[in-house]
Amino acid sequence: MTHKNKTYVLTGVSSGVGAAVADDLMNRGAQIIGLDRVEPKCELAQFVKCDLTDREQIDAALNAIVEPIDGLVNIAGVPGSLKVETIAQVNYLALRRLTEALLPRIRDFGAVVNIASTAGANWRERAAMVKTLIAKCDWDDGLSHFLSFGLDSVTAYDVTKEAVILYSMLASSRERHRGVRVNTVSPGAVQTPILETFYETMGEDLLGRLRSQAGGRDARPAEICGPVAFLLSQDASWVNGTDLIVDGGAEVLMNLADLAVPAKTLSF
């Protein structure tokens, strides 16, 4: 699956899944414009230092991005161990601000891929509440409304991922007349530097059971790359407004645990 002569904007490009996706897309021939607070370890076509809690820095980064671009991948995210305000800003508000601004600037038949999480898989249960958040288009209004929910940090993380999924479904209609699509990828636990924090906040019981159902391990960053590359490509030209769960089948199997064949440890 080639991405030759394509240029993509990636957030969170300096570590974890972001670094893996950047490397994968470059190996497929793409040029990468990276946004992160930390300098990347690999050479990109363009790098813009940006703190996603600061909307002024986001707007400056948007102005600095060299066009044309063929897509956007919002990968940057923080765990449910930080302040609720920070979780809301990075995981949802910044993602939305970037998507809103760049969607019209993406070339025809391009794509946006927003990284959500299986932590947002129950978005239907809180859809009514999350829709009230999505209705707030302004950064300050959105942040104030999110804080009014009175959530603890762990639940705030879940709700931001639910908001990413629902918002992306809404945004998928914006530029469809030009063939520009918007989808989400929802990974389960991934072997990144902040994985230990997820186990601390979400609990070994839950993530341990999911790991067991997935085959005895968590995903490697490289295993998220293929789904992202697919959704960016014209092979996915008729995939729009979809949330692609990438968790080794853990969520589904856990819900059918009494019927499922016991999982064996996967070595590949």
C-alpha cells in the first residue's frame, strides 16, 4: 500500500504510536509534517513545535503548515492520570481545532484519521451528554462545558475518546463532496511509554482481562500503523464516519467470554 507523493500532518509524532505511524508512512513514500511538544528523533519534511493545551500555539502551527496536504492523523493524547482540563484540551479540543481548520485544506480524496480508544467504545451509552459537548464549537465554551460534567480524570479520559468518535462521525460529512473522509481508529492497550500509567488508572483487572482475551499481550505500536495507512489510502475510499477497533478482538471476546474459545498466548 503505497503513499508515494502524499503529505500528511501528524500530531504526537515524537513517541509511541505517533513515531511508529510517522516511520511507517515515510517507508510507504509519504512526507510527514509533525506536531509535538518534543523534537522527533527522525527527520521529517517539516516539524512544528506545539503544545496542544495552548490554542494560540495550535493556531500558530496551523499557519506554519506548508501545503498542499493529503491528510491529517491526530495521534497525540494524554492518559487519565492528568488534570481533567489537560485531558479535555489535548484529547478532544486540540484534535477538534486541528480537524476543523485542516479539513478544508486537505486535497481532494484525502483523509483524516483520529485516534480514539476502546475506552470510548461505550459512546452510545453517553451519546446524549457527549452531543451537548460537540455542540460547543468554541474552545472556551467547550472546555467550560466539559468541566461542568464534574468527571474524575479516568472518566474524563473515556469521555474525551467518546467525543472523538462522535465528533469524527459528524465531521465525516463536511468535505465528502470532495472525497475527503474522516474516520477513527480505536486501539486497545498499546506498548508505549505511558502504558504503565494506563494500567494504574484503569486497573490491572480490566486491562489484564482484555490482554488475556487478546492473546496474552498488548498491541505493539507497529500494529496500529497498518489500519491508519489503510484508512488514509484510496483502498478505503468508501469507508467514512467509521470507528475501527484495533484491539486483537479483546473487547468482543470479553463480552462473549462464556462462549469464546480460550485464547492462547500470541508470539508473533
